[in-house]
Amino acid sequence: MSTSHVTSIRTAIACYESLLRVFTPKEAISWLEAPHPQLGGRTPLQCLAAGDGEHVQQIVALLVDGASA
């Protein structure tokens, strides 16, 4: 497994764990599988798989921070 794949997996896990702060596990998975306008209509999982995890992490951080405010 390449380093980029390992990084993508770690990023996906970190995003999922962060989403669990505001969603149930089922809701978090649904969020990851749903097309997102800030990702050009792609799903967060598609972006994570393509190595664009940083953008997904930013969106998740805003979501979690907004929920805890």
C-alpha cells in the first residue's frame, strides 16, 4: 500500500471520527456518501479516495465547530 493510500485512509478515519461529534454513525456515513456543493457535487468519500482529503477536513471542521458553538 502506498503512502498516499495510507494518508487517505487516515484522513477518512479522522473525518469520520470528527463527524461523530455531531452525527450518529449512520448520519456520518450518509454525510460522507452525499454529494456536497463545496466539493463540486462530489461526495466527501470520492474526494478522500482521490487524495483531496484536506478540503474535506476543512468542511468537517467548519461543521463540527459550528455545531459546538
